[in-house]
Amino acid sequence: MQQAPLYFAEKTKRYHMKKQKEKNPDLETFKALLQSVEKFTEEDVNYLMEDLEHWGFFRMPASCKKHNCYEGGLLKHSLNVCQMAQMLREQALSIRPDLAPLLPMDSVIIASLLHDVCKSGIYQKVTRRLKNEIGLWESSSAYNIDYSYLPVGHGEKSVIMLLRSGLDLSDDEIMAIRWHMGGWDLPYQSQEMIASQKKACEITPLVTLIHTADAMAANLMERPYTIL
């Protein structure tokens, strides 16, 4: 009888160890894509994964109200953008094979997977009282946004965080991440910003590719299903 507690304690320990070993398919795919980038060492990838975990990247929704508004939604969105970017690259090169040197696969993976690192930690889960479909009030999970950490913008914040994590980003990758929002991220009272975004698009097609892939992932792949 005295050994029963030890038996159950050991069984509980084995159960938790088993749960810890269970793999998140999206997380494994994300890491494998980073590992496929030739210039990234295993140490680079491990450091980045640790930073992303510390920042809360893998737990974030992709938005607070719209696309992929659920825990882990940002990770799924990043994979969707990467998938869409690779498809767009393939189609573009079938028409313009001369663009291949300007659209290396590694740069496409880096910019698409990591464009929204800036969203790490900004969404805070809360409970709100909302009316349901029949007009009754009920408690519902939602997200608030907190821009307290490094409030320097959107794409530029992603670039800063990645550089702080020690990643070696090319100029084209920096521009594609910085301007992945396209015109939606432009303050129209700043002619310098407008000119910079336009020039970035002229310098590298990677900017347009990532912006288009992001928009298509959010508005097509992640569009809510309609019940007919």
C-alpha cells in the first residue's frame, strides 16, 4: 500500500514526458523551413527559435479580429504566406525565368516566414461580454493589443527584432520584410516613406512577391468558410 503513491507518481511523470514529446506539426514545418536556408547554421536556427518562443510568437493569433484570430494563428499564417510565396515564385519564373537570381528560394522563405515577427507578444487574451447569434449576452474570449514593447512600427520592427536575434539578412530580405504591408503601411504625409517604398519595389521583386503572398494568404487561404 505504501508503494501506491510512488506508482501513480511515476505514471504521472511518464504521462507528462510523453505529452512534452508530442510534436506540433506546424512548429516542426516552420523549423524545417528555416533549417533549409543555406546560410543559416543550426545554431542560428536554435537561437531564433528560442527568441521566438520567448517573445510569444508561436502562441500569438495573426490578428485580433480578422484572419486566424486564435492561439497559434500567427504561426499558421506565416506558413501560409510561405506556401503562397513559393507558389507565386514558381508561376512568376515560368513566365520570367530571368528573375530567378532576384528571387532566390532562401530569401523567399526567410521573408515570408518572418515578416510578422513584430506581432510577437502584442496580443493579450481577455474575456468580454458579447451578444451571441440569438442576442443573448455571453462570455467570449478575445484579444486586446498592447504596443508597449518597441513601438517603432510594423515591418521595421520585424527587421529590428530579427537583426537583434543575430540573423544575417540581405538588403533584399530587409526591404521585403520592411515593406510587406505595401501601401497600407504608408504615412501619406511623408514623401520620403512613399519614395522609399516605391524604390524598394523597383530594386527587388521580392518586395512585391511577399506583399502579394501576405495579402493572398490573409484574404484567400484564411478567409472564413461560408456555409451555403
